[in-house]
Amino acid sequence: MSLVNRLEKRFGRWAIPNLTVIIIGGQIVLYLAQMLHQGQGIGGDPFANLYLIPAKVLSGEIWRLVSFAFVPPRAALLWAIITWMLFYFFGTTLENHWGTFRYNLFLIIGLLANIGAAFVTLANGPGFIAENGFLYGTVFLAFARLFPNFVINLFFILPIQIKWLALLAWLGYGYSLIQGDGMSRLLIVASVFNYLLFFGRDHWRDIKNRYRRKSYQSQTRKASGALVHECLVCGLDSEKAPKTLFRYCSKCEGQCCYCPEHIHDHEHVVTGKDEASEPQLANAEET
């Protein structure tokens, strides 16, 4: 039994169903509160007490370890709605596919990874403000891994398989890992940590299988390329005429190959006789 199965057997009853809906619901409430806050002309950031700020957590504001997951996206209302719709679709699909406990575990590991990264950066200064973008990013990548051929209408117009969007996301992560500073690299690793735990072994197996398949195909090409058929009468061979169907005569001694023109019109090869035999017409078949 795997570790996840043992954890599910022991703690599965504590899993929270419809966790995606709960997160989105909390973000919608806070987004509306932000709109009301701005409409009343009140200055300041309405979410200042919700961000994950390591120094604040160490001073006793431990609710920030959870509250930052409910901070809504910083976007116009239309784009926020689109973000919530996609998150709802991806998240509920993963929960139905994995089960409630595994989906909870996936999100909690991502949450803890980002909290850990925030506190690691605290050692070199005040630390950074951790955001909840990983909730959308890793859920999207997990969905794309499980359903790579799912078609999404980009900008509601252009149909594209979601695996290509995931590839763009991975390329962006890779570029940031190469060009970014130490903190940026730490954030990227933290953001995909749960994905790597769930799918890292599958990716490694895919790489090994792809290598084995290419090695087998290479050996097969070498083996087939070494075999050249050549007509004993005219000298035509399979390298010069790869589409020609060469055949071997069953009445000739040894492996005697002929082109289609001479398979029925050649002198049979017979060894061990003192006298040469007269030319014969043969209706030979393949062996």
C-alpha cells in the first residue's frame, strides 16, 4: 500500500469536500468587499491583514497561514470571473478523478510549500509576501497532465489542446529558473512542488520509455539497413530500388535472390554436379 493510500485510510474522514468551491466562495466575498471598500473611497489595502507575511506570523498573526489562500485575484471583474470559472472546472474535475482526500492533499502540500518558501526567504531579510497563484498554476498543470487532449477555446475563439498551454507554462518556469534570482527560483520550485510529488515519477517513467523506444527503433533501422537484397541475374539491389519486391527461389540451392523480372526466368543454381544443367524456366516461390 502506498503512502497516500495509508494516509487516506487514516485521515480520509477529515477531508474537506468541495474545497475548490470554498476557496472560490471566500475569494468572491473578499472581492465584493474590496469593490465596496473602493466605492466608499476608503484608502489603504483591504487585504493587508490577510497576506502571508512571515514577520507578522511570527509576531502572533497566525491566521495569515490560511487567510492568504482566500485573497482574490488582482484583476478586473471579467477576468476574475474567468479565473474562478477555470479554477472551478479544473479543481472539481481533479477532485472527481482523484477523490476528495487526494485533492485536499495536493492543495495542502502546495500551500505548505509556499509557506515554507516564505519563511526561508525570511532568513535573508524581511521575507516576501506569499501569494496564492500556485492554487491556479498547479491545479492547471495537474489537469493538463491528466487530460492533455482536452480542448479549450482560447479567448473564447481559438480552440487549442490544453497540453500546449501547459507546455508554455513550463517554458515560462524554465526561463525564470535560468534567468531569475535565487528568490524567484525558490518560488517556482515551491509553486510546483506538489505537482512534482504527484507526477514526477510518471514523467521519469515516460522519459525512460521514450529512450528505450528510440533505442529499439535505432537498432531496428540498423538491422534492416544491413540486409540488402540483390538479383543474381541483373544485379539490381534493394538499395537502388527500395520499393522493388525481391523474392528467393525455392528450387535454387542456397539463398538465391531475384528481382520480379527474373524470379520466373532464370537458370536454377544447382551445386555438386559435374555437368552443367541446361537453363530452365522456373515458377519459384518465396521461402
